[in-house]
Amino acid sequence: MLLLLRMRDSFSPEKSEPMPRKILTTVSSFIRETDFAGWYENDSVVGVVFTEITVEDGNSIPATILARVTETLRGDLPAEQFNRLSFTYHVFPEDRDDNRNANDGQRPSNPTLYPDLSQREDTRKWFRFMKRAMDVLGSLLALLLLSPLFLIIALAVKVTSQGPVFFRQRRLGQFGKPFVFLKFRSMYVNNDASVHREYVTQLIAGKAGKQPVSGRDDGVYKLTNDPRISRVGAFLRRTSLDELPQFINVLKGEMSLVGPRPPIPYEAEAYDIWHRRRLLEAKPGLTGLWQVCGRSRVKFDDMVRLDLQYARTWSPWMDLKILARTPGAVLLGEGAR
């Protein structure tokens, strides 16, 4: 658990022991040897990391720790100084919306627990501006040039099976923020998602085997011969044409042209702790390093490693190279997700 003690205003520097340092000294005097305290922000926010605590019984243990810290500081500080403090705490790993920061509001994944990401993003402001400019220009150009193809696909989907042209699904973006993910519908309506959920859960756990594909001996890590998919849908998936509406998601800023694929919420629920970094490191994308380096032929853990490698090393030039390699990966028929 990370506990943050924030000073609401500045303090007089002429005092022999500034209040922030006094707080740090007080907190350090009663925490366990396995815990540690220090500056979360120099001379303004004290951070305390409480290790190896359990939260199976709800919030009782974090609440007990917070009450103990509050009681100790109330007794050690003058009332006027104590009233200038605010307390927030954050439990790692987060459980769905497990963010306990009343000041900042609730988010599915709290950036406070990942200060390294904020520091890295601060050094890439110009690159991020270029990336967003590429996303806007690229998605606008794609939507304009591919509009006739959109109409043809929409007509084919509508004529061959009942239901809407677009498939809308709740996916998780960066920091776990949900958004409506768009695809051309490739499945029959009112289908049962339990088959996919079971396979994906096994895949994430490393227990799923490769599925056979006609014309390939090695198979792929994805469901094949899925009865939920229509005949037109099978073609759209094989050629990745079902992904084209995601240019709308890119234009809206929910996705990028290049980045990790956005997971379905039940996929994220099955993630191991280190898998969650792919939700935090970068905005999800239409294509990415995974798509051009094996796609469905690689195991889930290897896919996550590729996503994390991309997030650590990305640049506008790298995005352009991945975009240039994507059509070739699609034509090779590696399969889509």
C-alpha cells in the first residue's frame, strides 16, 4: 500500500525543522522494518510504502493503517499544522477500480502508482505531439480513401446476415479507461462469448495449445473454426478488413495507429501483475510490434513482451516502420485478433 501525505500549502523555510521533515521523521519512527518512508515529491509530499499486507477482507487493513498514521500525527503535530494535511492511499495491485484517491477521483489504474511512466512521458512531449498528429492525419486520410470500401463491406455484412453493420464492444484503453471499440461485424448476433472467454483465459495462463489452420502445420494461438463467425466475417477477419472502423477510434483519440491491442475486460481480469503494464505503457493501437513479429503464432507472454518493448523504445520513425510492415503481415495471413 502506498500512503501519501500531502501538504496543502507552502511552509515557512526559516523554521528550524520544517513541517514536512517533521512529518517524515514522525512516520519513520513507528513503521515496520519492512516498510519505508521518503519523499514522493521533494519537501511537499511524504510517501510511505507498506509491504506485504493483505486486503482479502475488504478495506479493513488499509483503513486501520490510515487510522494509526492519522492518530500518531494528530498527537505529534499542532492542530493547525495537522489540519493542513491530506491523506490518500493506493493499494497495489489494483483490483478493477481499486483506486482510493478521493482528491483525484477514481480511475481503473492509478498513475500515482507508476511515477516512472509520468517521468518518461514528460521527456517525450514532442514525440507524443508528433504521434497524435500522425494519428489524426493518418486516420482522416484512411477514412477518406477507404470510404468506397467501407460501403462495399457494410453492404456485404448487411446482406449476408441479420444484425448491425458495426460490432461495438467495450475494450480497455490506456490506464484501463474503457471505450467503445468498433469493428465490422464478423459474427452472427446473439452469440455466446463463453467459448472465447475460456480459450483466452487458458491462453493468458499459458495453458492453451495452438489451434489448427488449413495450409499451416504449426497452428496459431487463437480460436479457429469458430461457429460464431459468418462466411463473410471469416473473409473479413482473414484479411483484417473488419478492423477498418477502428480508424474512427484513432481519430477520436481512444486509440493510436500503432500500439498494443486493447483487451476485453474479461481478458484483463485474467492478467498476471506484470501483464498489466501493457495497459499502462502506451495507448492501444490498430497495429503494433506484435502484429508484424509473429502475430497469432507467438504465445501471450511473448506478445506482452513485444508490447512492452515497443512502449520503451517507440519513436515516430519506429511507428512509420511498423505501419510499413503491417500490410505485408496481413497479406501473409498470420491471422487477426
